[in-house]
Amino acid sequence: MRARSKYGNVRTVVDGHTFASKREARRYVELKLLQHHAKIGGLTLQPKFVCAVQHVPVCTYIADFAYFDYEKNANVVEDVKGFKTAIYRLKKKLVLACFGIEIQEVA
């Protein structure tokens, strides 16, 4: 019997990609459909952002998804969140400070 994860998420595989939760896997399917209908483009899974302060690497933030929203004419970085840890909240602020990117949270 597998041990339950700390936050109750269940790893899920879709199209050969392993997602941290069923919620994240569902969002991937939604985004794939939006891309298929040309609402978004350039869907990327788990893009990495190395946050550095005065040229000193502080941390690496790995988002769930990044894509271009044609309707908003903007790049979007998304994170599917059930629970926001203190580390996540800090990394979210660092990504904003280092890259000017506001992470969109999907519940």
C-alpha cells in the first residue's frame, strides 16, 4: 500500500507526463484543448525560473505551465494550487521581483 502524500494529492499520468495531482492533470487537458482551438499557444510544462539577487542564485521556481494567451495578448505562467506553502509564497514574490512575472494560480 502506498503512503498518502502530505497534501492528499494523487500523482496522475496523462499523455506520458506525470503530474503532481489530479487537479494539475485536469488543467493540462483543459490547456491542451484551448491550444487545439487556437485560444493559446506555446504550451510548456514545468518551465524553470532561476531567481537571482545581485547575480547570486537564490532558488529555482518550477511552474506548472506557461503559454501565450491570444485573447489577452500576454504570456501566462500558471501554478495549480491546493495549498500555498510559505516557500511557494516566497518564490512567487521572487519571480515577480526578478522577472516581472505575476504567477496565475488555478484552484
